[in-house]
Amino acid sequence: MPAHRIRTVLIDDSAFMRKVISDIINSDESIELVGVATNGQQGAAMAVALKADVVITDMVMPDYDGLYVISSIMESSPRPIILLSSLEKTDSRIFDALKYGAFEFIDKPADMEQVRVGDYRLLDLIKEASRIDCTLLKAKQLARANSHVHSFGKTLNYEIIVIGASTGGPGAVEIIINNLPKNLEIPVVIVQHMPTRFLETFTERLNENSPLPVQLARKGEMVKGGMIYIAPGEVNTRIEKNHLTHAPMFTFTSKKYDEFNYPSVDCLFESVADTYGKHSIGVILTGMGKDGTMGLMKIKEKGGYTIAQDEESSVVFGMPKAAAERGAVKQVVSLKQIPGFIVSCL
């Protein structure tokens, strides 16, 4: 974090939202709101001129929108940008914004009660954004799909790969699944912290470029090899054995976990440890907080293999660091090496 107060610039064309977000920012003495702009062109110039540590911008504005802000700032003077979004779930521009270098996006507060009870994480995002290496954001780019096949043995060491990610995760997830071999015979199940309405669009975008089919997990569906599944966001996802066939299938639960919910990494990982035991690979990627630590530990205790993304390639090292410090990680691997490392384990 900078030694001084975190200098922020806010960009939003709504006077009401400018007041709401300004009040949130001004409630924290460690953060200073140094500028407020009403459009992307004005705001991008202001962010550079005022040497903002973090930029908070509306995604949808007339003429000069959030995408303009990102492309302008990341081209001329890179710094972390947090997006305020009210986009519909079918609008994929939020993922373009992440690809072009945005740090993270957050829904605009639904109501003031959400802010009053502390259930709005903008301040935490600002503080985390102020610590990051902007070269990681500037280097984001769409990963190429792997069109190659891999020569697997007749019997694989593992039967499932599970991945958990949060802040910085969409790009990291894309890199990993786009570089898995197209003849992978075991399932991959992914928990990505993201507002529920965007997970369907995220899944569709991944499916367009992945060498393997990608779909949302559905309740009661059998877990099939060669598929990539994304956990939905309105529930927590588990994998359990069907009572009749004993085949692994997806189940959903409203049970809440300490670190994060809907979707919870811990929930999925713990169920996979119980269902697959030593035949599971758990991977924890970039993200704020500690979700996944306890689940990854359980996979390790059951004899499965556990992997964490390294600090250098993580946009936010929180989740991998927490898992490593807890002793839940067998191997720390850089992002670009994770796909090949997973394949080598099989």
C-alpha cells in the first residue's frame, strides 16, 4: 500500500451514484478521493494528472465509457481500475474490460442498507488494488486455445481437477483451460467468485475459445470426463455419489461457509475430497481472502495433489498465500506453467 493515503479518482455520469460512492470512499481515513469526473475522457485525464493510485469508474457512460477509460489509462499510464457495473448478464463487455487490464468489477450497491451493514466490498477492493503490480494488469490478453492432443497412459493418476479463483481469476482461468489438451479425459470443475448474473456469460465466453466444452454445472447432472464445468452463483456446489449408481453428480446446498458463499470454493473442494479422495487435483488461483484454504487442505489430507498459483503471476496473492501458509499446498506454480504441470501429474 502507498505510504500516503490511497489517492482515488471516481468517474460516473450519475450524480446520485457519485454521491453514494464518494460517501463510501470518504468513510475510510486511509483513502483520499482526489477527483471526481462525469465522463470517461475527463476522468482518464484526471486520473493521470492527479496521480491517482486507484481509479473507480462506471462501466456504462455516454460517449466515453469504462472501456475507453481502461484503454486510455492502461496505454498511457497504467494504474489499477475498479469497474462499477450495472450491466445485464448477457452483456459481455465486463469481460472485455478485464481482458484489457481492469483490476476487478463490482456491482453498484443495490441499496444503502447494503452499504450500512458493511456488505459492500469497495473499500477492500481499493486497498487491495493499491498494492498490486500494474504490469500484471497491462499484460492481460486473450489466451490462445490449445489445439494439441496429449499422449496419456491407459490409467490416469487422478480423476478430477477442481479450480478456485476470485479477483484476477477470469483471465487466469481462461489461460489454464485454453491450454489443456483437447483430449483430456477427466472433468474440470471451476469456482469463480463473480456476481451470479455474469457467470452464464462467462461460461459462454470460455466455451467459445476452450478446446474442451464448457458449461454451467446443473443439479443432479452426472460429472462427465472431458468436460469443464463452472459452478453457478446462487448456491454452493458439491459433488457427491449417486445413491443408486454411485457415479459422481452435482448437488447444490444453501449451507454457508466462513470465507465466501455462492459460490464457495471450500464447499466444492471439501466435497471433492470426500468423493474422489486421493484421485483429485485441487488448484487455488489469484484472489482476495482465504476461500479454498480449508477445502484444499482436505484434498491434501485425503492424498490428492494440491497446487497454488505463485505470487509473481497472481493479481492478488491472498487465496494462494493463505493456502500455502496453512500447509495446504504441495506445489506453487506460475500461471502459465499450471496447465502443463497439471497434465504432467496425470
